[in-house]
Amino acid sequence: MAKIKNLVIVESPAKTSSIGKYLGSDYKVVSSKGHIRDLATRGKYGLGVDIEDHFKPNYVTIKGKKKVIDELKKDVKNADFVYLATDPDREGEAISWHIYDALGIDDDNYNRIVFNEITKKAVQESLKHARKIDQNLVNSQETRRILDRIIGFRLSKLIQSKTDGTSAGRVQSVALKLIVDKEREIEKFVSEEYYTITADFKDFEAELFEYNHKKLEIKNEVEANKILDKLSNSFKIEEVNKKAGTKNSNFPFITSTLQQEASSKLNMNAKKTMMVAQKLYEGIELENETTGLISYMRTDSTRLSDEFVASTMHYIEAKYGDDYKGFVKKSKKKENVQDAHEAIRPTNIERTPESVKNYLSNDEYKLYSLIYYRALASLMAPAKTSSTTVILDNNNYQFKVTGQIITFDGYLKVYSDYEKTKDKILPPFDTYKSNVIVASSINKEQHFTKPPARYNEASLVSTMEKLGIGRPSTYATIMSNIKDRGYVNMVDKRFVPTEIGIEVSDKLQECFNEIINVEYTANMENDLDKIAEGKLVWYKTLEEFYKKFEPSLKEAFDKLEKKEPEKTGEDCPNCGSPLVIRKSRYGTFVACSNYPECKYIKNDESKIVEVCDCPNCDGKIVEKKSKRGKLFYGCNNYPTCKTAYWDKPTGEKCPECGNMLTIKKDKIKCSSCDYTK
């Protein structure tokens, strides 16, 4: 094996080709293919941590990653120097540490590099700022992982034993509570009747809003009719106010705002948005190069680099003119903001969406366009408006009409497709010869107050961010989890809690309202930030949490009644006990209530898929699932006959050895010998 001068390890295989080209022949770029280790499922409660020894974690190689690690070890041994170049966030820092630790990399023989975008300049520049692994960032990420493991494992076991639910989670359960609480608000809501009165004129409408210059509410039809009786068709122009204003662009995207806007503007859910953004970040094959089109998409900072600002200002001036140049917006630094990298932006402002459209899928093009024009618009001049408000008086009842026109489009020059603005032009009231105008009609309209809207993905993300629970990079996973667990249904693209979701949330609140709540979860995020800054000791944070959590859990196991499984009305053919409906992670099944003494499980004849005759008895080979949910093929006379195959049997015998032929990767092969048909 040829000696490697510099070895660069990234986590995604998609990055290796482009980064390798940027760095040249002195560098070999390889991938860990994501995480290589995780907490074990051994030890007390299967947590993979030693609770008594300051929560010391026990890491094991992820299934299927041994070969990857062995190959990486060979490369490290053969390299003069190693660069760990995983993603520029806490999770990326933790992945680098696991690679460093699992591969036994010498402390004097490595550096950690980070880049916010996968471009030649950014990757090469990162070598000039190489450093060692930041253990505080690693500690913060690992504390989050251990917290989630403890709460996930321990609460899930409680939920499975006491409800029809399957899991609980530190942030997942708080998100579910928000949805359930919203549903309860809707259930309690009592709709109230109200009326509006509108005067119709030739070019506009005016709505009644005050009586004697005090706010007016019309609660029923009787009140509305009384007002109509007092009105004539003649209105006096009481006041005309004209005001020049400005309309500012928004900040460039952070993870949460990208998810919200992609949901409302592009109809992409959060999971899909992050998958498409990942591809845009990792690299797209263009005509002459492979390059990342956007900066790192997991960020909660609105900051833009000086270099990007300078190049974008030059682009705006050259393409649109000096009047369209704006300014860099300054935001108040919020709590929990990791400002290590930038907002989400294009890596090159000259690379317009139209110029790369042919190299992108439809979803990639739509999301890139949204990101590109949001970043561009954020540095453009505000739009200028001229607003007019007219107050009309009719027998001491005041009607109002408003209009607005855009006098200078500013940033709307590029962002109008995503921010609909429509001029509402009013007639020139100040040119009326008399001070009186006549309405063609005056009408009342009945309305009813509406309950608060259920959360959709965009509003749930916005709420979680505002409350400071979880991290924006985890929101997509959280929403997927509560859907997959059957805790919510999506109705008209909005979250509606199921009976199981409500039951799980209520049980958790009954015993864990001090932990599964917004304030505690947000405070934990603050503590994780302090660990990252070296201001808190990670294991002391875990110890403080566990002292509160474990007693509550033990009390909950004693306090909460176990939900009895539903009886089917049939008796077990083996022992006569009632058959009941039980749940597993793979769905429901009918089994004996006398388990574990009796392990009878009823086969659902409607779901049995027969494949062929069993070669070893008079039974049938049918589709089955292993304990881990993997499909296999076995005899329906099990356990009397234990014939089974991982690959689908054809029912034919091998001409060479007489055993069953099976279908494997579209080829017919023998289940025992090397024969291929």
C-alpha cells in the first residue's frame, strides 16, 4: 500500500470526491459513513452508561461498521498525518472524537478542521485554522445523547407497560404535549357570533370600526340592524392620512425558518427539506466541477461572512443598480444560539438558480431558489411604500379604508414570488370637490369566532424554536417520530392527536410534569450550552437530572394502573385462557392472556402469504417476520418443522443437490450449494 501523506476523514461518502479534488494528490479523503459507535444496550436498564461511575458511557461499534473501522485503521496507520473533517456542529465534533478514539489516533498526529461550505476555497482555508477536538463540545453532545437514552429507554418501558403507546422522549413528549394541549383548547372553545358592516363604493370598500371614535363590536343581528337603520348612503370624508413607509427584507435562513418557509411556500415537510438541503450542501455535479451549492444547513445563526456580504453587494450593484444595495442586518443574540457558523446561504452568489437548474432535481431547484433569493434579498434595500388611510363618518359611525402602493420595489425585485404584495390603489380623495361621497350599498355580514388553529409543521417548528425546546436540526426527526408512533394523524396537513397520543401525554403529565414540560426542557438546552462553553461539568448535570427523574419513574411504575389488553371473545386452543390483542413494535397480534406460561399466538389467516409447499413436511412455506422485523420464509408447522429461508423459495429443487432454489438479487440460486440457474 502506497504511503499516505495526509489522510482526511469525513462522515459522508458524498463529500469525498469533491473534497479530494480540492486538496490534491497529497491528500486522501475517506468516509466513516456516518456514526461508527453508539451507546451499548447493556448494563443497568440497558442504558449503556455506568450510573454509579459519573455516567461513564460504554460505547460499542454500530452493527455493520466493523469493516469501515478496520479500513480506516489501515489508512491511519499508513498516513503521516490525519485530519478529522466531520460536520461543523456538536454532533460532528462528537463523530470526530469517536473516530479519534476508536482508531487510536496519536494526539500529535491529527488535527480537526471545519468548513461551513464544501467549496475549494473553504476547504483549503480550513487547513490554516486546524485545531484539536473541542472536548467541551463533545461533552455537550454526549450529555444530550445520554439524556435522551435514559429518558427514552426508561419512559418508553413505562409507557409500553401502562398504555397502548410505544415510546416517549425528552423533546418528543414535550412536542406531543403542545399538540394535545392545543386540541384541548379547541375542544373548550365556544364560538361566538359577531357581525361586520361594510359600505360599498365604486372603487373601494370601507368597513365600520368605531362609534364616536371608540372601538365598536357588533355581537348579534339585532345590533347590526339598529346600526343600519341609523346610516344613510352619504359619507363625510373626515380624515385622509398619507404616510411613506418601508418594508424590510427578512434575515437569511436558519434551520427552523427554512423548514417553516419550505413547508408554507414549497409544500415540503421538514424531513424532506433537510434531506434536499443536505444534498445541496454536500455537492452537486455541475458541468465542470462538483461543488456544494449552499452553506451548512444546521445552524441557528443569521450571521453572514464578510466575504459573502462583499461579493453579494457587488453583485447587487452590478445587476440591479446602487439604489438596490441594502445593509447587513444585526440581530439580537438569542439564548441557545450556536454562532459557530453562518446562516444558510448560497456558496456563490453568481451561481443563480437558473444557471444550475439543468443539474438539479425539481425539489433541489425549488429549495435552492428559496435559499438563494432569501439570502440575496436580505442584503438588498427595503421596499418603499406609500400608505393611505381614509376615515369616513356616517352619523357618528366611523368607517375605515386603507390602501398601499409600492413606490420602490427594493428587495421585492427578487423576492416577490415568495412574499406576495399587491398594490391597493385608492382614488384621490383630496381632489373631491365636495367632502361627501355616496355608497352604492351598505351591508351586514354574519361571522363566528374560530377556535385556535391546530399546529402544522411550520407553526409547530416556530413554536418549539420560540420556546427554546430541542434543536432545529432535530425538529424533523421529532415530528416523524410522533407520526410513526401513531400519536398524531395529519388532517389537512395539521397535527391531530390520536387517542393513544392523548393517553401517553396524559400519563406522562400525571407523573413527570416537572420534567416533561417546556420550561424544564428549555433550561436543559441552556445547561447543554454551558457544558459546551466549559461552564458546567457534564456528569454533574446528569447526576442532578437523575436524582429527580429516577424516583419519579419508580413512583410512576407503582402508581399508574396497567392497561389490560383487549379480549377478543375467543379462548386459547392450548390452555383455555382468554385470547387478547397485544402490541409489538411491528403491529398488533392475538395471543394467549396466560403468557408467559402459555406462548400461543394466533395466526391471522388473512395476512398469511403462502409461497410454496414445504419440502420437509406436508406444511406450507409462508412469509414471516423475525423479532427484529426482518422478512423470512418458514414452515407453518413450526415448531414441529423448522424449515426456514432468508431468501424467497421458488418451490423448485436444485438439480445438483436437491435442496430448495431461492430468489436472491433477481437471480435463482440454490439455498445450499453454489448452483445458479
